[in-house]
Amino acid sequence: MAKKRPAAKTAKPQLNNGEIPVVGAREPCPCGSGRRYKACHGAAAAHAVTEHVQRPFEGLPGECDWVALRELVPAATVPLSLKGGLPEGVPSVTLVTVLPMAWPALRREDGSVLLGLQNESSSGDLGRDMADTLERALAAEPGTPVAARRVPAEGPRLQDLLDTDGGFEPVVHSGFEFWIPESESAQNASPEIAASLERANAAAIPTVKLTGVDAAYWCETPDKNHLRWVMPHPEEKLLDALARLHAAGTSSLGEGTKLVGSFRAHGLMVPVWDLPTGVTADDVEKPAAEFAERLAGALATDAPLTTEERRARGGLTNRQVTLS
């Protein structure tokens, strides 16, 4: 006679203020049912995902830089302004590329808020996810990180909370020391944060934002350097313009450089150039400004593409990748 299987043990519920937190699909559901998350509360959450928003940062100042900081830049900060001003007890709100332990946000001891950008999105609308995180951070107790959660299908977006008349000026850092308040020392950080800081600094790729053109970022890698440039132009129009320049032999940024393709990120195109090792961000400032002038001329041209230009366009299209 077959042995009777023992009843599955029911785990103790793990709730965040009464809510079921988001966990991995194969992990035990935090509700305590003993079932996997994907077969329990995760099943309902999957149906609550909002429709995918292709350009979650559209309408915000510096949309191209939002995309760059989300996808390209390891360490950067940007001060944010809120509609109606900052709430009482909140001296500042700062967008950061990433936070220790991948926290979505942090309310510091002094009441200031750090809002993380490079976090997983639980819905199809990153702007809604981040707005939900920001609202919870503004209401959190000082000294408290904000946990991830499944965001309601209805709610404000970043465009509803941020002052869209303000500027957006990223500051790119060589490391993640901005995690530590200026009044404190990294030596006084908790062991978890200190370890996270060490790992993040070791993995960060040196990156510099060009000053002469918008949303162009130089980075250094062991084999070669790159320039990745987020552009706001409609994709088909931009591909035609790049093809015209490529066919004319004017798509490079100087000797030894090459336009190698592009990728899509959050509804925008990001052309990429390979640069020889040793070519610095300063070295490409002038060539990038000159390329911007050539691109403006190509974008203003409506003439049909020539055979050579169509061939160049096909090559650029074949090397496209979509990140998000």
C-alpha cells in the first residue's frame, strides 16, 4: 500500500503593512499558503499588469537623459523638483541610478529621499511604478528603505508628480559614494551597505557625459571605448539620416572610430560608436558637435534614399537591438 504523503507545511505569512510583497515566481508565496508565488498571489498579480508604455519618460524634461541613466550610466544623481514643492520634512528628492541592495527608494535620516531608477518594473508602465515608489518614500519614516511591491493598475505617473517645467541636469559619478550622506563616513556604514558599495564600485564602467551635445555618454571598456548617444528623433527618420551619413562616409567621429549600430530603449534610439582605446571623452567633444550638425542636415532632407543609402540603412537596421 502506498504511503500517504505528509501534508505540506504552511509557511508563516510575510506581509508588508498587510500587503503581499512581490517575490520570485518559484519562491513560496509570502501569504503563507505553502504554494509557489506564481500559482498563488502571483497569478492574480500577473493579470494586474498595466498595458506596456513604450516611452515611460515622455513629457519629462531630459527624456533622453532619463533613458541613458536607466540603461547606460552606472552612477549618477539628479535633483528632482515636485509639483507644488517639497512636503514638510523632506529637504530634497534626488534621482539616483541605483541604491544599495537594489532598494527602489530610501528615506534618509534627515528626511531626504533617494529614488532609484535602475529597478525592475512590476507593471508595463515604469513611470507609474516609480511614481508609486516616490509617494511611498515621501511618506516613509526617516531612515527607512522602500520595498518593491506590485503597483496598482491605477495611480499617478512621474509626469503627475514631478515639475515638468524644471530642468534635468545629471551628475555622473565615478563611484557610488553618494549613497553615504556627506555628514557621514563610508567607514561608519553598515556592513551590508559597505559590502554593496565595494561590489558596485568594482563593477562600475568609467562613464562621462559629453558637455557639447545632449544625452551622449562616453564609456571605457577593456578592449575599446564607446560613445552611446540617446536621440529623440523618430526612428524611421533617424535611420534614414544615419544611412545618408554612413553612405557618404561621414558617420564616424574621427580617425579609428566607427558607427557600429544602435539599440532601442524606452521608445528612443541609441546609436553606438566604437572608439579606439585611449580616445577620451574630451577627444570626442568636438567631433560629436560636428556630427550633430551633419545629422541635423541629413534629418532635414526628404529626398528618397539612393541605392547606396538603402544598403547602408539595411546594415544599420540589421544591427539594431531592443533593450526595453
